[in-house]
Amino acid sequence: MASVRDLKRDINYVLGDIIEAVYIWELTNPEKDTKKSEKIIDEAIDTFDDLIAKVNAKDVENRKNHFKAINQELEDRGRKLIDKINALS
């Protein structure tokens, strides 16, 4: 892990791209119901808030392992959100 700043940027970029992908889906499918896509956006925002709170936590014993775990959680939750976008119909 290069730095906390880079981890925060990664969180911002990944989840921002996921939200952008949902908006693109909504624009290309105007006749579809957007309730599911809005839930994905809400989930992405909640994920962002959770991960940033974990990054800013000061009471961790091993910072390196803590940040690696956050990075892994970002990947896992990001993949789940992407799978949900791909499942929209």
C-alpha cells in the first residue's frame, strides 16, 4: 500500500465509476424501472462511507494489515456491485 491518500483515491474512483455505470445504464434504458439501479447507487454510497470511516480509524494495531483488509473489502464489495449492474434488466 503506497499511502492512505492513494487508498482513499482508489475508493473514490472505484465507487464513482460504479455510480457512473449505473447512470449510463439508466440513460440507455429509459423505459426500464430505476428502483433497482437506485438501490445500487445507495449501496455504493454506503460502501464509500463505510470504507472511508475504516480508513480514518485511528485505533488500529497493525495499520498495514488494516489497510490491506480495506483494499480487499473494496475489491469484494465493488465486484458485487458490478455484478448487480450487469444483472439489471
